[in-house]
Amino acid sequence: MATKPTKVTLTFDNDILPVELPILSGTLGNDVIDIRTLGNHGIYTYDPGFLSTASCNSNITFINGEKGLLYHRGYPIEQLAKNCDFLEVAHLLIQGELPNREQNKTFRTAVERHTMLHDQMNNVFRGFRRDAHPMAVMVSVVGAMAAFYPEHTDVSDPKLREKAAIRLLAKAPTIAAWSYKYTSGQPFMYPQNKLSFAENFLHMMFATPCEDYVVNPVVSKAFERILILHADHEQNASTSTVRLVGSSGANPFACIAAGIASLWGPAHGGANEATLKMLDEIGDISRIDDFIKRAKDKNDSFRLMGFGHRVYRNMDPRAAIMRETCHEVLNELGLNDDPMFKLAMRLEKIALEDDYFVKRKLYPNVDFYSGIVMRAMGIPNSMFTAIFALARTAGWIAQWHEMHTEPSNKIGRPRQLYTGEMKREFAPINDR
Ligand code: CMC
């Protein structure tokens, strides 16, 4: 087997001397060429969308898209989803290790003690129109936390960073649930610390002061899985946004609010909402063939939402787990004969067998199944991305925290290839 290269030499077709660059290896995954010194030679690289560029070192999450692998701190996602609850996974991501019994209790108690919002924050919610999208409310309320906890503008103190992590993780479900309650016109429901993290969110979403919401254990287990499967996913757009904002020393609430804003985009966190919209549009099993035809037609911009993935060229391991959960929930709730869910399952079957999708390795992705599960639970489409944001808060905090402990951390400041006007002379307004 050929030995791995340790350096590369860049040569130019003029009189610039060759530049030698080291190659760095991680513990898993691709090696990278270290181009940090290239700028000293007056040369920069061009890589819009960071398609070939690693922006940081990270010990948190590893993905191999070809093989369909996802590990958090070395643990395969399948093992975590099967054996842990969301707070254990959040502890793993943020603190670096799965908690032992005592650490678990301490972490859980710390989160429980911070689930309530400052009472004045009710007024922040009440400033919005009642039809505000929950993501618009979440971005604002999370950003507004900086006004309530000004001590967190100091990001150099690890103890304060830990406190901010707990505050964000604990309050995210309350903020997400209240953003729904506000738009539905129902009173806010306060968190109940006797419930698990997942149950508590479902209670704040669905209970009212007049009626308890008894959480179905199959539903709460499925919700726990949705949270675990969305907790972190390496250096995606929202995580990179959190790191970039954080690199300037901005407070943690501003960083997470920026992550939520990035996640809101339809190319990122909005796909599960888009899947359900598409299923509604298809409307009936008899129309599936037409839509499959449209998805294959190169002259039609329609794509089968909830299918395919930029990184996974194999079954997304999260989708495989969510698929199982999806079938459990539909069985438990007696929804297998519901026309919308029948349609979804038929679409899944056709796409898994169709030559076009098989050849291109276009498997149903995690958003296809999580959208169906959330619809079955009675969660409205507009809340899907907000729930993704609530889960991803764990990963964003872990990545933000890691960035601040990294000695090589620098303010993010990309270069550009300028393609505008050359220098020109100013002309007074009457001469233009
Ligand atoms: N329906 C029909 N054809 C598709 C689809 C689809 N959903 N996705 C990809 N293709 C085709 C595409 O037309 C191309 O065909 P050809 O080789 O003949 O030109 C081939 O498959 C490869 O596609 P690509 O555009 O190179 O793939 P990509 O990596 O650029 O796109 C994607 C990945 C996720 C944006 C795309 O699959 C897509 O638009 N899917 C639907 C939206 C969706 O479900 N997004 C959620 C992704 S998971 C979110 C997360 O993890 O955060």
C-alpha cells in the first residue's frame, strides 16, 4: 500500500518559488493540506461554500458520507439513539464524555433549574404578531437573552461559558413551545421539572391550564429520538455560522440566534416542512407516479423532498433509525390506514425500488421520516424547524465551547476574489 504523503509542493508557472505545505492527519477521515502560511507568499485559495476546506479542528462529530457513518465523540449514532436520552447525548457533546450516574444527576438538575424564562421575557413574545413564524420568534427571543444575562458578554471565563450552555439548553424547549403557544393564542404552559426533557417539551406544546396532556411513552420515545438524531452534524451551515459569529467574541445568545437564523433556510433545516407540504400537494396515491415522473424530468425543477443528501451517498444512518421509529409511531397511533401516511409509505417504497433513485443513491433522508413522525404527533409543520433548532442547540453550544478552548482560534475573516471595477474617478452627480 502506498504510504500517505506528509507534504505537498505548490509550483507556479512564473518565477515565484515553490511553496511547501504540510499535510495534516486527523484520527478519522480525510487528510488536509495546511495552507495557513500561503498568505505569507501573497497567494490565497478560492473555495466558495467551503467545498474543499476544513475550517477548524474538532473532536465532536465524525461523518463518513460514503459509508453512511455518524459518530459523536466516537460513539456511533445507532448506539446513542438506542441507549441514551437526549440529555446524556447533550452532555456527551458539550462535556466530551457520556455522564456517569452522578454527573448525569448533576447535569439534569442544572438543566431543570433553568427551564423557566425570566418573567419579563413574556413581554418579548407579546410584541409579535400572532401569526409570526415560530422561527422568527425563536431567533429574537434567544438573541434577547443577552439583555437578561449581561454577564455572559464575557466569553473568556470557562465557568460562565458552562452556565450559558446550561441556560441555552434548558430554555430552548420553553422558547420553542411558547413560540407555538403564542401563535395558537393559548396561554403559555410553564415547564414541569418532574418530566423528562422530551416529555416536558410535549407538555408545554400540548397541555393547557384546563387539561393535562398525558404523554404517550411511544410518542415521547420517538420525540427523544428526533432530538438525539438532530443534536449535531459536524460543520454544516448553521454550525459554521455559530463558530463564525463566536470567533469575534460575541455573546453565546447572539451566536445561537445566528445559528437558528441559518437553520431557518429551506436548503438546511426547512426540508422536513417541505416534505410534508409536498405530501399534501401530491394528495393521493393515484398521483404518485406523476410526481415521480416530474422528479426524474430534467426540465422540471421539482425534486422529491426528503430524498437525497449532500454528504450521505448511502442510507443516512439517522434516516434508518427514524424509519423504524416512524413505523412504531404510526402503529401505536393507529395511523397506518390514514391516507396521508399511506401515501408517504407508498412513496418511500417506490423510491427505494425505482432505478432512477437507486442508481443515484437517493435514499429517503432523516427529514422525510421526522416530518411524518411529527405530523403523526400532531405537531404543526411550522414547528418542525423550531424543533430541529431546539435539538441542534446542544451541538451548536458544544462547537461554540470547543472553539473557545482552541488555542489556534482566530476571528473568521475569509478572503475574496475581487471581480469589480478597477480604480476610477469620482464624477459629480450632474455629470453621471
Ligand atoms: N429528487 C429527484 N432527483 C434528485 C433529488 C431529489 N430529491 N436529489 C438529487 N436528485 C438527482 C439530481 O437531479 C442529480 O441527477 P443527475 O445526476 O441525473 O443530474 C443527482 O440526483 C445528484 O444530485 P445532486 O444535485 O448532485 O445532489 P446534491 O448533493 O447537490 O443535492 C440535496 C443534495 C439534499 C440538496 C438534494 O438531494 C435535494 O434537493 N433533496 C431534496 C431536499 C431535501 O430533502 N433536503 C434535505 C437534506 S437532509 C438535511 C440535513 O441533513 O440537514
